[in-house]
Amino acid sequence: MDPSLEEFIRHARERQLGLADLRAILQAAGWKDRQIARALSHETLALPVPEPPGAGSAREVFLHLFAFAALYTWVTSLVLLLFGYVDLALPDPAWRATDVWYEERESGIRVGMATLIVTYPLFLLVWRHLLAVARRDPQRGAPPVRRWLIWLSLFVGAVTLSSDLITLLYFLLEGEVSARFLLKVGTLLLIAGAGTGYLWWSLRSGEEAPR
């Protein structure tokens, strides 16, 4: 809340200015009704005004969509980047390891690194801002848009982990398991499992926060 607004309201209340007159003065000065209501509740009440279910600004929705888009992008880039390193370290004997083949793999690694370098800091920056906002207003709990996106991401993570395990079991039963295949499966399990676990913890923490 703006300190000047808080100080003005405190001064007006000390002078015993009525709430209706105070609201009219602030509206004439250009303050919005939402800002006035929050400031008055902060001055006169012990609890903040609760927001109705589903409330959230367009800015909040944009930041959450941007954060999760960056999350999906850098996680996918990290997986493909590590897959590229595995292919270079342990090439499949069936592949023809020509100069073009190596150039394609190295090009994919460069693309993955560039994408990771850009999207990972962006995700951290936006996500830390959203967490800081949540810490400043712990009574509010997790915004609805965050819960929806986290549940959607948990669904994607669960499908990815299940598919990875099914693939691993299938090739184990076929007896066609190589070191390259196990490294790729382990990489996907580790990254998807870590991401899914963190989102689940974040969701539970937000749901258990006081409202």
C-alpha cells in the first residue's frame, strides 16, 4: 500500500473526518475505489479485506502464464540437451556417424543451451517475484490461476513419468536395453520427477497457507 495514502488516512481519521468525506476527497484526487477500500480497511480493521473466489488481476494471470511457459521451455530444453550429450557420448551402432550426423547433434545442443540460458533466468525472476508477492500477503493463499496451472503441470508430469516407466519396462521385457537408453530414461525420470515433486510441494504449501 502507498505510504502517503496510509499517512493521509491516518491524519484524516485523527481529525475525525467522516469516511464518506474522506472517500470523496480521495476519489477527487484520482485514487481508485479498490485502493481506497484496501487503505481504509488497513487503517480501521485488524484483517485485510478478503477477495472473492476466482479474483485475480490480468497482470497476475500474465505473470503466471509466462512463468509456466518459461518452465516448460527450459525443462524441455534441458532434457533434449542432455539427450544430445548422451547421443554424442554413446552413439547407436546402427546410426551412420558421419560429419553431418555430428553437426546435427551439435547444432541441437547449441539450440538447447541458448534456450536454456534465456528461459531459465526468466523463469527464476518471475517465479521469485510471484513467491515474494505471496509472502507479503500470506492470508490470501495461492491464486486460482496458479493452482490450475500447477494441477495441469502435475498431470503432464504424471503422464510423462508413467510413459517413461512403461517404455523402460517394455524394453526390459524385450531384452533390448542399452546404456544409452538407460541414461535417457534416467535423465527424464530425474528431471520430470524433480519438477513434479517441487510443484506438488508448492501446491500443498499454497493450499495449507492461511486465508
